[in-house]
Amino acid sequence: MKKRNHEVTAVQPLLKEDGSLREPGWSRQLYQVYDRRQIKAPTFRIKEWDYYLVLNPQFAAAFTISDDGYIGLQSVSLLDFGTAPWEHTETLLGAFPMGKLRLPSTSREGCTTYRDKRLKMQFRADPQSHERRILCEFRNFHQGQTLTCDIRLAQPPMDTMVIATPWANKKTAFYYNQKINCMRAEGTLTWGEHRYTFSPEDSFATLDWGRGVWTYDNRWYWGSGNGLVDGRLFGFNIGYGFGDTSAASENMLFYDGVGHKLDDVTFHIPGDSYTKPWTFSSSDGRFEMDFVPVLDRAARTNALFIETDQHQVFGRMSGKAVLDDGTVLEIKDLMCFAEDVHNRY
């Protein structure tokens, strides 16, 4: 069924007085204003996070700071796509942060910070310079070695993907999410004696900024990639799987700073292995891709009432993407990721 893809264009509070979404739909910027004080749900159910992925054809790094009510999850991943692909993810869990991390109410400015004896991590956003910065020092990250990084991301004025999604069976549950694609990345990450240099010529970053109140059991599919097509910045965000998406999907193309809205995109994942080739198809014929996996960043956690089963698969995408005006872009071996995640928390 074709989605209405309702676009929100008015600056307004995100929530109504009863804690439900004022206007479900998608937008190009954070027009709807998130205010944690307006939430009509227990504090332990509020989930807030910032996730950055910095990626090029050879290697990648991912950084998460999150305050998920009754659990805090801080994570760093290092991935190498060389002849023998490997990854290492280090995650720190903390009980009942309950808003103590004070994550910013907007992605546009401010600092997201986490600090303990082992990990110091900060995400800075400066709207005046159109720049973001990722700073990290993670002691004993892997094999007894410390990981450090200082990475700058360029974010000139451009469209982003923002979606406000309700849950049909829970009025006070909602998901307010922004994906920022196509940020050129420059900087260095070191791990022990290993040095990884991100160059703006081939290194790009995505921000996944999320705020909301979720139901307990959810499964989602998400994919994202950035690169150059015909010399211009190209990116995509695709995903589905939870909440009431009748107002809009989160599927979107980005080309030369402009967003192009898509309808439904379906992930076709082999039933017996995440590392076999995938395909992607779209209800409007505007996103038709083949995906060749390189590395499955798989993780599973089962602790009391918290259970996660994650497969974030990195690989190369090839196919066609069609812009709003019918222009067909040919995509060839674009390094990106697609994931299948099932969480109970």
C-alpha cells in the first residue's frame, strides 16, 4: 500500500498535552521541538541516544552515547574491511541513568558527553561553523590497548531525514528520529600502534539521533550509506519494522544536499546466513539494489529482562536510485551497512 508520506513543515512542540505526537510524519529538519518534560510516561521508559558512524571503503568507527532510562549503553566499534575483515566492539552498561546524562534536546547544537574511569567520549555540534566533532579516549579498548580519536564532520546546510512515529497500541509511546547523512569526515583514530586516518575525499559520517518512549519488544531493519555519485554527495536512509508508519516511512535519498522521499523499501535477507548476498526492492521502483556483505557485526545480549540480537552487516551496494524528477543514479560498490535488530528492553 502506498504511504501518504505526510511532510511536517511547521515549527511546533513535538507532543500534545496528553503526551501523544502532535503531527506524525517526516520532515527535512527538526521542526518539531522535543521537550523531555512533556513526556507522559515513566522516566525509566524514556530512550535517548546519539550514534555516529564514520565510514570509508577500508575501515569504519562507530560511537554511541545513550540514556535508555533503566539502562545506559555506551559503545565504540572499530571495523577493518581489509583482506581479513574484523571488528571489535566494546560496550559499557550502566544501571538507571534516568536522564542523568542530560543529552541535548536538539541535534543542532551542544555537547553530548559521557565520562568514567575507562571511557571519555564527547560529541560536539557547532551550528556556526557547520561542524561536528567526535572526541574519544577508551582505555583497554582491545588487547589491552587504548583507543583515541579526534574526528571532525562537515555539515553544510542540507536536508536530513526526520520522522515522528507513534505506536498504535500505546498513546504515550513515540519515536522522534533524525538521520543526518553525507557529512565529510576528517581526523585520526589510533588503537595502540595502529593509526586510521579519515580523509574527506572518501570518508563520510552518519548521525542517528533518537529520542522517545518505546514499547518493550521491537524489531527493525535499517540501512545507510554515503559516497560520491557523478562527483556529487549521495546518501540514503532506509528502514522499517516498528511503530505505526502509516503517516510516513523513513526511506529517503540525498543528492547534492537535497532529500528525495521514497515509499516502502524491503530488505531481502537470506534465511540461512547474513553474509550471503542480499537484495533490496522498493514499492515505487526507485531503490533497487544488490548488496554484497563484507562483515557481520553481530552481537547478542541476554540479561534478565534485557535482550538484544543485532546483525549490522557492512558491505557494498550496487544498483539504481531514482530522484524525484526521474533522474536515475547508477550506484556501484558503495560501502554501506544494513542491519536486522531485535530488542527487548
